Amino acid sequence: MNILIVGPSWVGDMVMAQSLFMALKSQHPNANIDVLAPAWSRPIIEAMPEVRAAIDMPVGHGALQLGVRRAVADSLKPVAYDRMEQCLDKIEDQFNNNSASQNSDVNGKPCQLAIKSYVIKKIVNCII
């Protein structure tokens, strides 16, 4: 099974994404996991034994560049990925506020770690 993960654009999120890669590898030991992410994250991704390949995403965070995105997508077709998932950059938008009540700060805002753990679990459940 070939799995493509579109990685996050932030250092901390990329580091935390390793728990997703570990869970995937645990559930699918023979899976090939590739991560499409900004070039700056290549050293981080290459240090993760669960990941087969780091693929540079030439489009910067927030840039549209549809032509470049299309070219990247076309370059990935020969691999024939069985699954593709995206690590969410706007994690707060994806978080279920009902789950946040026990994991909130003094202002009632969901704690970042709780949000990221929830989203990673949600992504893993979608893949598995």
C-alpha cells in the first residue's frame, strides 16, 4: 500500500505528525508512506524511520499557484497512491468543541496539544 501524506507547513506540526506516521506504520507495517511538504522540512521527515520519501512541495504556504500544484499532482501519479491524507494546518477549524471541555485553557479555548491529538486520531481513523 502506498500512502501520501500532505504534511503541515509548520515545524511543530511536522514534528507532531510523526505520531500519525507511527500509527499508520503500526496498522500497515508494509505500507510505503511518503510525505509531500515544504523543502525546509526534508531533514525532519528524513529522520522519521516510518517515512519512505520526503517530496518537496514547491508552493509556499497560502500561495495558490494552481499550475504548479497541478504539475506536482501529475508528477505523483506514477506512484499510484492507494490513500492520500492531509495534515491540517487550521486545526482549530477541525476540532469538535464538545471534546475540548476537558482540555481547555483558563479562557475556555481548546489547548493546542489536545486539538492536534484529536485531529491526528481523526486522520488515522479515516485512513485505517
